Amino acid sequence: MKHSGGCHCGNVRFDVEMTIDTLMACNCSICSKRGYLLAFTPEKNFTLLSGADSLTDYQFGKKNIHHVFCKTCGVSAFRTGRSPIWASEFRCNKAKRCNSSPISTDASVANRKPSSAASV
């Protein structure tokens, strides 16, 4: 199934072909602080549509994973790389970046989107 995603400002856009059967909530420091829910697929299933020049990379620890984000809005778009834990090469943050069906959770949702009539 094709999913589309990207950053907040729209500079970075991508498509990814993947079936999202399960999500992983990684407990590393960056994933837990940012609340990532990850889905995995081989990198060959990923197509960057726009924004290559808008991307920058953050790595930490053993530097196995590239945390790729937009230089303009700071939104993390995706992760690439290999880790001894994961065989997949590409991780899409389903909760934040892939525009597909909503996922079911037990968490309550705070509506922080302004209505069209409200001023920001």
C-alpha cells in the first residue's frame, strides 16, 4: 500500500510503499522523547519526491541510524540506516509523518489544530 508523508512546511515530501501491520514504540532516548511510532520497510520502497536540499541529518551513539529532518521546520520526516536490532533499512514515523489511516490507541487526543474561524 502506498503512503505519502513529509514535513510540516511542505518542503520535504515522500511516498513509501509498505504494509503497516505493526508499529514499534522504540524506547531509545530520541524516539521516546519525540513519541515516535515506527513502521519498517526496505529502503527500495521509499521515494523522496521533493526537498532533498531541505534535509539535514542527526546521529548519536553508535551512529547507525540517520534521523533525517527538515532544515526549515525541524520536523523529522524519516530514519534510515541499519541497526543490529532492526533488519529494515527505512523507518517511517507513522504517528507523525505518513498520511494514511489513523491508528487506534488508548491515548486521548488533544485537539491543537486551530479551526478556520479561530485566530492563531
